[in-house]
Amino acid sequence: MNFHDFSNIFPMIEDDAFMELVVSIHDDGLDHPIVTFEDQILDSRNRFAACEKAGVKPRFVEYEGDDPLGYVVRSNLHRRHLTKDQRAEVVSKLAGVKGIT
């Protein structure tokens, strides 16, 4: 499944953090479904990739709101542990999406 452009604003998790997610999903299953919009993954790219690696069938739910970009930002900004450089990259990408120079 393809990733929606809005989902690519935030970086993927890597290394130990990703493997911890894989193990968690393998052992306990997928707690939260993957959110789709326009037949693409809007939120939960990491969970989707972890499901694939763990051999767990993912569950999906369609986003039903009217602000998919806002949803992605709200869902990831405080939940994720981003470095200063990653935060700067997110801000730059958001500015590009919103047409801010």
C-alpha cells in the first residue's frame, strides 16, 4: 500500500525503536488500526511496516475528518520523540505543503 504525501512529513522510526515495535506487534498484535485516506496510508506507516516484518495482518480504518494534514500533525507531533534536526525537517515539509516560503 502506498503512503499518502502527508504521512511522509514525519520520519520513519529506525533501528532498535523499530525492532521493539515489530516485537510488540508480533507478541501482542496490532493495538491501533492503520489510518487510510484516498486509498493510501495517512497515519501509522511504522505500524504497517512492523506488521509486514512481524507477519501480522494489519487492520485498517478510513479517516473520516475534513483535515487530514491536521490529523497527521496532531497524531505525530507530541507522540514522536524527534531530534532537533527532525523537528526542523518536519517544519520545513509543513511549510512546503502549506505553500509557505
